[in-house]
Amino acid sequence: MAEVPEQLNRLYREKLIIEKASLAALSNRIGWTFVATFFWGMWVYLCLPLVTFVVWWSGCNFFDEYVLNAAPGELMDIKYLFLIYACVIVFMGSSLLIWARTEFIRFRNVRRRGKSMPAGITELAEFAQIPASTMTQLRFARQMIAHHNQHGKFLYAEIIESAKAMGDN
């Protein structure tokens, strides 16, 4: 039984692949980058018409007024349109910075993404409603099949390969 804490410590020290993106295959990383880029593009493609509609509905017809229907001498008014656009961009950027600063102040000393403490054998056994000795055997089995009912409740497990060869890699 003295080997169990050392094995637990070794298991906790080893990081899961989900926590180390560099361990994922290059093809997976490239693939998921393209998937994320595609969906961001779809989001922009679907939301820009909505923004355009809201601007049109609110009565902002700057492009028609200053560019399409303007005489050549009136094209100097475009600089005022750009000034309006610049003001909007500065307003949106400053509101984003104010929001970010507010959130920083709000969560300055709060550790929101810290690691949670790993569950011990007794907590896992209580949750599964099985003896702690059985949970220890299941925890260190190399291969097992866990059976659950239709609601996801643990029923029993079959150990296929024992943990006695755990030190052998």
C-alpha cells in the first residue's frame, strides 16, 4: 500500500494532453485552426448584414449622401464622414478599454483559473458508492470497462489488465 501515494504523485505530475497543446499532432492543431477561422468568418459574414441593417434603419445614410449623390465639388465633405468614422472607432475602442479596466479591477485579486484539488480515493469511492479498496484497484488498472446505467450512474467495472505491471512500461 505504500506504493499508492508515489503512484498518485507521479500521475498528478504528468500533464494531460489537453493541457499541453504542443503534444497534439500538428495536423490536429492546423485543422482546428482552420475550423476556428472558418466559424469566425461565418460569424462576421452573418453579423455584418445585421449591423448594416441596424445602421440603415436608424437613418444613417452617409455613404449615399456624401459619395453616391454628391457632386464632384462636394467630395470634400467626405473628410467629415471620415471624421465621424474616426470618432466612432475611438468611442468603440475607448469603451472596450474602459470595460477591460473595469473587469481587471473587479477580478484583480481573484484567482479564477486555478487548478482544482484532485479528488482523493475516498471521495471518488463515496461518489461511486463503492469501497475505497475497490476504487484503488480501479484507479490503477491499466485497462477496465466501466458500466453505467441509463442515467450515468456507475454500476460496476471489469478490470481487463491488472495494475501489477504499472511500473513496467
